[in-house]
Amino acid sequence: MAVRRYDDAMLPKPFSWDRAEARAGKLNGKFIIGVLTTGIYCLPSCAARPPKPENVRLFKTEEEALKAGLRACKRCRPDLYYRGEDGDLQLFDGLLARVRAEPSSFADTPALARACGVSQTKLGDLFRDHAHMTPAVWLRRERVRAASRLLLDGTVRVVEIGYAVGFESESVFHRQFLGIAHMTPGAYRAMQGASVFLIQLPHLYRQQEILGYHARDPQSPCERVEGAKIFKALDTPQGAVVLEASFEGAGAWCRAHGAERMTAQTAAMLHSSALRMLGLNGEVASFETRMSREPRTAALIGKRRGLRVPLIPTVFDGLCWAIIGQQINVPFAASLRREILHLAGERVGEMRTHPSAERVANLSVAELAKRRYSRSKADYLIGAARAVAERKLDIEGLPEGSARAAEKKLTAVRGIGIWTARYAMLRGGFADSAPVGDSALATALQKLHGRDERPAHEEVHELMMPFAPNRSLATVHLWASLKDKEAA
């Protein structure tokens, strides 16, 4: 490992540190690097090229660096770090706001990097941590997101919309929209006023695990599976409906029972819900290619090529699942969830929607305790619902922003720890959320690595690192591996 050694009167002589640890952020707060030739001071984790030793002075505090006449680095933002603010988060949020306001102003990844004033390497690190995807994939998704709104507005020609959001040609717009929305731009626009739409499925799509996930509670009044059909009761701007997704050949026909003529808002919501339910929000090919290079992970992934992460249509539904499922098995968790569905869900035909945060917040601990909830679990569930209902936690907006910020916001709510937050994020659409603390995940890693004992929490974190930035998908593969029959 590369070790930097500098002498400084203000620090022990000789003072040294490991460059890899510094870049990982482990030394931030321990000292500050002052670069005399440029007049700036940096965090040890700064991604800029290391200065020459003779141009460096080390400081114990930010105040000392400022007194020496140095100014804060605009790249690593030590000033924000010492104010307790996340400079990377501010950088990401600022770029997100600019791209959403005018997506056509950013032609490619280098344009994003220039807008941030960082290198493309730094930009890649930023997006891996906050968006769980590459900058190029993120930019493509933001363009499709903007195009979707314009398509349902209905006043701009389809071809003009592609150029308006930054696509360089009509063919590129059509291809990339189809790749993300799983329907053509014209078909997306046609959803408004209809009740049926077709989702095109990718090559090697595996429907068995998707059906199995949605059938995890056969008694649920909120979702059910009949053969190759999934039914899910949902609240929409037009009221409660049942979304039916029926696998037929290379597509999934989706029908809105209860909304014979979908409005633009309902169409957008049900299309999004269908993609989430079918696990079509993320791509799997690059992950499978990367994992196939190592024999152990190749064997894990090869048995289920095309596996996807089925999501829950609303993040609040997923958060409730996570809180209810804390430290209990799935069948018991499912039975507890049915209690709140019957207590507060809206009836639609023979089914019930998952209750809104406002309805869950109005339940009482005593009421849930009568239905086999522990008082602490009931308290945590109602408390989280109140945070959402009172707009203290924008639960549905979390997947549209920073993953790091989402985890921080979730764990700030009483009763939500790392496992609960990351499970909710995994089912909410974040691609790199490994629910460390999950017993099944630890057991699967034990099996994968041929260990005699299950790895501890910290070991689980380390063993999942090679799967980044696809730890959500890796988690689903590992869970599925527990059902594999051992070779004779």
C-alpha cells in the first residue's frame, strides 16, 4: 500500500498515513492537508492528485489552516465537512435539480462532470454512492422521466419531445425510452384514456420468482396470484383500483379494474407500479457479466440468469413490511400485515388497498396489541406512519434522490435501524442496499463461502462489498440460493 510521509512541526514526526485509508475517508477529521502552492486546504480523502511533499503543510484543525491564509478546496469541501454537512450530497442534489430543470443542457457524462467541477472519476464515485448507478444510466433515466411527463401532457409531438429532453435523434429516443419504460413513447401516450396497456419483457425474463414473491402471502387481501396473473389493489388519483398484470408470451398485459378511462396521473402511477411489481426498474446484464468472472459468484448467478428484484409499488407499503417483519418469520409478519389491511385498507371489490400513512397513523397501539402486535412494534409502525403523514418523511420521494440521504432519513425515525431501512430501500428501488443483519442473507453467505459458521454483521458487510453497486440484486440471488438443492 502507498504510504505518504510528511514532517510538520504541528504533528508527530515523521507523520505518515495510508493513502487507501485516506481515500476511503477513514482519516477525515484527524488532520488537514494544506497545499502551499495552490493556497488551499483539503481533506485526506480528496481525490485530487497528491501534491509534492515539499509543498505540503499539515494542520490539526480547520481553524489553523484558515489562520495560515488557506482557503477550502472546492472539490472535497472540507468547510462543509467541518460544519457537519455532506459536500457530496450537496453536489449531487444540486446537479439533480439542474438536470431535472433542463435535461437537454447536459449532453453526456463529461458535461455532468464539468457542471460539477469534478473529474469523471469523482463523478462516477458520486453516483455510485448516491444514485446506485453510473452517471450515463442516470442521465438516460432522467431524460425518459422528463419525456414521460411531456407525453402524457399530450400537447407536443412525440418526435419533438425526444429532442426537447436531450436525445440526439428520434431513433435513440425510441430505443432508450423502450429500454427503460418497456413500451414505445407512442404506446405510453396512448395509456391516457385507456384501461389496458402492454409492458414488453426483456430477453431471459424470469417470471417464476416474480410470481412467487407476490404470492408470498396467499391470504393477503391486497395482492394475489392466479396462474400467470398478479392482482394488486392500489390507491390512485381516481380512487381504489385493482391492477392486473398477466404474463403472455414476451409481454405483460396490464389492466386497471375500476378505472375504465385512466387520467394522465393514474396512467403514470399504474405504469410505474407495474414496472416495480415486475422488477423492471433495473438492468441485470452488466451485473451478470461481472459476476461470471469469478467461479464462486458465477455459480451463484448462473443458476438464475435473468433474476430481478421485485419491488413494492409504494415505498410506504415496503416500509411497513420491514417494520412488521423485524425479528419475526415471514408467515407471522404476513399475518400481522393482514391485520392493518383489514383495519384500515380501502375495499375494492374483494380486495383491499394497503392503508395510507394517515390511516395507519390513526390506529392505536392498544388496537394493534389486541391483534398480536408487540407494543413496541405497534409503536414503531404508528410512529413511522405519523412521520410520513406529517410530511416529516417524504417516503415516496426517497427513490428519486440520494441513497445515502434516504438511509439517513429513514434511520432517524424511531424504531428504524439499518436492517429495516435497507430492506425498505431494497424493495423501494435502490440498487445497492444490502440488509446487513438479515439472518437469511448471512446464512446464504455462509453457504456461498463454505464456512462452518454464519458471518457476523461486520463480516456480512465485507462479504457483500464485491457485489457493489448491485448489492440489492445480489441479495435476492443469495436468498434464492437457500432453496437450491445440493449437488449429489
